[in-house]
Amino acid sequence: MGRFLDRLSRDDPAYELTASDDGYTLIGRAGHEDEFNELARDLIDNAGNEFVVLPSSDGQVGYERVFIIPI
């Protein structure tokens, strides 16, 4: 994992982090939508050759979850 993914935390108030054999799932927490949307955009912008990001929309203008698959 690269440095960008090393910043993810299980204790972050903006999202719930779940790890699996295939990667990570981040689910935004209620009341922290702006923070989670900013993180999702950062992940999308910084994926590069390190990981693939598959965001899921909240049906409006933000994200509700993000799947991260390391390359």
C-alpha cells in the first residue's frame, strides 16, 4: 500500500473502514458528509498506479461509500 492509503484509519469520525482480501470499503458516517465527500474526491484524484477507486453516489451530489482495490 502506498502512503496515501496508509492515512486511512478505523477510528476516523467521517467513515467506517472495512478491510477484506480484495481491498477496503469506506462508508460515510451521518453528520460527516462533507468530510467524506472530500476524502472520496482525494482518493479518486490520487489513485494513479497504486489503487483503483470505485465510488458509490448518495443519489444527490456526494458519495455514500467508496471501494478501494490495491493494484
